[in-house]
Amino acid sequence: MGETTVTKPEGLEAALPDPVAADSGRGTLRRLRAPRRPRFWFEILLIAVSYWTYSLVRNAVPEQKAEALRNADFIWRIENDLGIAVEESVNHAVNSVHWLIVGMNYYYATLHFIVTLGVLVWLYRRHPGRYAATRLALFATTAVALVGYYLYPLAPPRLMNGGGFIDTVMVHQTWGSMASGDLKHMSNQYAAMPSMHIGWSVWCGLTVFALATVPWARVLGLLYPTLTLVVIVATANHFWLDAVGGVLCLTFGFTVARLWYGRQPYALPRGVPVRGPGEAGSRPRSGARAE
């Protein structure tokens, strides 16, 4: 009786997936997605480089003045048609109270950075397992905003032709706005849409409201973006619809984080697993309980 030889159809081996390679690829993806303890020096460098890149790209967008002014007129007409064009009234009313508008000028110039960095530090220290995902949402929000600045140049209300708005920084000679006075040459004047003051402040507010355990802190989390909205309008730096653009960018940012990590950032474990040499399992890092 002769031997029976079984042959595979030509090309079948090449078509079959390599199980080892497939497992390796999935393992690499799992490792990239797995929460890990953020490294302080890396985070400082990443934030610094990212903000420098953001500022460089934002300010490199051509200042298309004519188009930006046309777009501002269009936004103003849309808001009038919707019955929400109250920015000029708010601007004039708040400007009549000297101490209030001066405080808002400094608020606009400083808290945008201080609060955002403060929330990042708080996340880093108290919620390390959620830090990377929440930071990704913020970075993706900022990245897509750059696309908006490039595709839709928009003059702020204070620069509109015949708009009647008051540039409160110029009038009250307060320091801080990169969009007025001597500092205006360091910043793109026509990058008002979307408003990252709103994008970042809502990110801060949602993060504090979702993760803080102290009731008053959660209330402040809700108040911060609300007050920021009033400030950007009162100082004539943005329209209401710029704020809507900022919220849409933030929605994109959280969608990116959700797709990458499989869950919303706030639903991830608070703690970070610690693996010892040769350990197959993991346990929560000391001082950061898992939830």
C-alpha cells in the first residue's frame, strides 16, 4: 500500500494569519492602552512641547483679515436671526463697572492656563489611572481646534467694523490679553473660532465635577466654565457661537479618548496597577485605590 500525500492548495499558507503575530499585535495594543503611572519629567516636557507647537501652528495660520471680518459679520447676523445677539449689551454693561471688567480682563488672561494646569496636576497626583486618557481628550480637543483656526478665520467682536464693541483691555489699560495692546503682534488676531477658553474650561469643569468627592469642589467645577463664558463675551473676545465651537471640539476630544481606551476617561480605574519582576498579576499602586 503506497503512502498518501496530502498537499495544501498553493498560496494557502500565505493567506492564513500567523497566530503568534496576531497575539503579539493585540498584546502591544493592550500595553499601549493600559493605564500606567505617568512620569513627571515626561509630562512636563510633553505639555511644554505640545503648547509650544499649538502656539506656533495657531500663530502661523495666515491672518486673513478680510475673510475674518466677513465671517464675523455672518456670525453676528446669524445670532441676530436666532435672537441671541446680546454680546454687545453684555460688553457695555460690564464695562461700566470698572472693578468688574478689570477683574474679567485678568481672569481671561490668566486662569485659562492656571486652572487647566492645576487640574492636570490634580489628576496626575490623585487619579493616575485616568490621567493619560483625560489628557488625551484635552490634547485632541486642542489639535482639532487648530483645524478650525485654519479653515475658518474669524475676527473677535472687539475687532468688528462698526460693531460698537469695546476692547476692554485697551480701554482700561490692563495687562494680559495676547490679542490687544503690544502683545497683539505675538498672537493671531483672527483665530476666535472655536473658543479654547471654553473648550479647556469645560474640560476642567467636567473633570472636577466627575471626579471630585467634595461637594463644593464639584460646584466650582460647574461654575468655572459658566463664568468663563460670561468673561469671553463681556470682554468682546468671542461670540456665543465660538463657545459652541469649543464644546464641539471637546466632544471630538472625548470621542478620541473613548475610542482609544474603550471607555470614557472618568470610567477608568483610579489607581494604576503595579507589576513586579516576573509577576503575572497586578495590584493597585499604594496610595491610589482602584475603583
